[in-house]
Amino acid sequence: MADPIIHMDNIEKHYGNIIALAGVSFDVIPGECHCLLGDNGAGKSTFIKTMSGVVQPSKGKIFLEGKQVTFHSPREAMEAGIATVFQDLAMIPLMSVSRNFFMGREPTKGSGPFKRFDVETANRVTIEEMRKMGINLRGPDQAVGTLSGGERQTVAISRAVYFGAKVLILDEPTSALGVRQTSNVLATIAKVRKQGVGVVFISHNVRHAMAVGDRFTVLNRGKTLGTATRGEIKPEELQEMMAGGQELAELEGSLKGTV
């Protein structure tokens, strides 16, 4: 197995007396989709915030390509190649696809007082990058708000890859999508992996994770329950781990004893 792009070693995050993460280790290798699974409140969101520089861990170390790093902000993580696509996508619906694609990193032409947004370059790149991901736009000036949820996810993913993401963190990208849109997003993830980008796929949907995942790590109450490789574990076993199968079995046993 190749060396990991990023390795999170024994990460802890405390908020006063509340322990959100209790020693979680996780890594991603190039071209891999490593799924981070867990029910609501399992610690998934807190963990990806530590990976992407939104919050700093209370304990533990982060290694990027073998070197220990500390991200003080999402900007630092992004510049290092750690890109996150959150559920809200951070897009402006009334703006064009190309404007959203290059938001904050606009190509320009001219100089001094004549410096302006390079519309031609932005439109060309947007069309090319979206086509690589299997999306044929009516035009780069099409408003993002007219795209489907899956297409908007693809815009955000394409943008991150174009600007040099080494690790792409996807926060519940299929949670609010229909079947067809979900299929499009999962196909996009497969295309990204072929480019050597490591993908962190956060989800509570086992079926979606099994469709694209190479490895699966389950979180429960801020702790890692284990990591399995594709072929080593069945979907039913993953689902049981996420749902706290042992706790449910103990509850069922206690209820039977009272009957």
C-alpha cells in the first residue's frame, strides 16, 4: 500500500468536560476512497473539522506526506492540498457556474486600472473541467441555481480538484439527493480517484459508501470502532457497528427478561 497523503494520529478534541473525539486515527492514500461512517453525534463533523483546519485538536498529531503539520485555518489546509466540500457547498445560486467555479481565485487579464476578470478563460476552463466529470453544461453562464443537486456537487468537486486538492473531503455529499443524482456524484468520486486524489467520504449511508469505498472506518461517540477493507466486511456488519449493535442486543435481552 502506498504511503498516506495525510495521517491523523490519535486525535482528541475536548470542549471543556465534553470529549468530542477520544483518540481517533485515520489516514488516506493517493487514489483511495476512505469512508468515514457513523450515526449522528458520532464525531464525524468534529473530526473533519480538525483535518481541514477549522478547529485544532486538543491532542494528537497530523502528518501530511510524512511531515508533521498544524493547520491554524481552513486556508492553510486548503493551500496544503486539503479541500473540503461541505453540504451547503458555499455557492451563490444566482451567479453563473464559471463565477462560482473561480470564486476567490478569479483569472484576470490586463493590468493596473485595466485589470479585469478574464471571462473567456474562466468559461473555457469551467466547461472543460465539468466535461471531464461527465457534466455537459448548457453554457458556463448558466446560473448555479438552475443545476440539480448532484450537478452542484460536481461543480464543487471539480473546483477543488482543479485547484490542486491532494485530499478531497466530502461531507455527506449524497444525503439530500435522489437516486439518479446520487449515482452521478458517486461516478464523479470514481473519476476523482483515478486522478490520484485521496477521497474522504463522510456518510451514514452504508450503501453509498460500499459503492465507492476502498476502506471503511466507523466512529461511535468519538471513538474508532475499527477500519475494514473492501471485501473484509459486509454492509450488514457495517450498519450494525454504526447503529451500536451490541447495545441494541443488550437492550433486547433486558426487555425479554422483563416479559
